[in-house]
Amino acid sequence: MSAMTAVLPYHPHQHLHNTIRQFSDNIRVEKILLLHNGVALPSLPKTEGMRVIAFPAGQALNSVFKKIETDYALIVAQAVEIQFGQRALERLLAVAESTGAGMLYSDFYEIKHGMRAEHPLNDHQLGSIRDNFDFGAVLLFNMSAVRATLKKYGAVARLEYAGWYDLRLKLSLGFNLFHLQEFLYAKVESDLRQSGEKQFDYVDPRNQAVQLEMEKVATQHLRRLGAYLAPRF
């Protein structure tokens, strides 16, 4: 079975150390890449620090992917505690190898106020271009697919907020974003606002710059796909 590099944004909380420990104890994880903004990092097994301005900004994603030497990269996309199930990492790798998917994501358990509940996800399809499509917190990337995609469509757009959105839309044009319908990990929820509050984040005036970047990336994707309709009335 292939090896992976685990990539996590660093933050000085104990639950991050709990997540790192699961990676360092797994023989399939060759390296743990901790992304930081210049702070001092603890000395932990298999870990290596990498300074980035912001993650997942486009420039940071390009730099991270250039540094990865393993066949797969597992990115913890949210600064939350992750509790993996037994042999969950091996299962992710096995399915990624058998499907040839460009990216793999799975269902998970969500822990809020000490209560655990199932959090199933939707299958990704051609029309799944919402920038807030829920992939969960753990994403496994096939690095051969990522490199082929960036070679064909260009590097991830150097945008502050929409880098990850640009990457996954480009990747979806040539590779499957595979949904593994198994609950392989638990995510300890840190944003405990009501769902109605989260739903309207996009209309907050402070998020205008975010929305403009997302619209730019979506328009470029529709043009590549041949589905763009010019606003002529």
C-alpha cells in the first residue's frame, strides 16, 4: 500500500497534538507537514514545519503540493480535533488506490456538547459546484492526479480565499471526487452557532471579498466546462 503525507494547519491546542499522535503512530504516514505563520513548533515525531501566509490560499496550496513526495496527501482542512476509527487511514488509501479517484472523502461522526451523531455527506457530481459543498474535514488527494490537473489547467489561482475552491473544481474535470459512504472518523465541532447563523455568513458585508473570489473561480470553471452563459439580456 502507498504512503501518505499528512498536512495540518498548526494551532497551539492540545487536540491538535491528539490528532498528530494518530498520524505519527501510523506506518502509512511518512511525514506530517505542519503549516504555520512563523510561530515556534513543538518537536514531534515525523513532523516538519512549513511557513505559509494563509491556508488554504492558492499560493499556500501550490507550495504545499510542490513539497509532497508521497503518492497521497491527506489534508485536515479544518482546525478541529479529528478522532480516526480503527484502520481508517488504511481504508482511505485502499479505496483511493482501487478507484483511482483524484480526491477521496468520507462520512464522519460529529461530536457536539459531548454527544456523537452521524454526519453523512452527499455524492459529488458534475453540477456540484457550490463553494461550500460539504466534503468534511479530511480529504485524501491522489498526487498524480493533482499534478496532472495543475499541469493541464495551470497552478491553483493565487487567491486569498478561493484557492481550495479553484483546485477542487479543476480536479473534478478530469478525476472523480469519490465519496466513501463509511463513517471513518469523528470531528469534534468547535463552531457551535445555530445552523441558521452559519447559513447566512455569505451575506455578511465582511465576507464580500470572499464572495467575489468565489464568483470569479466559478465563472472560470463554467467556461472550461463549456457551460458558461454570458449575461446578455
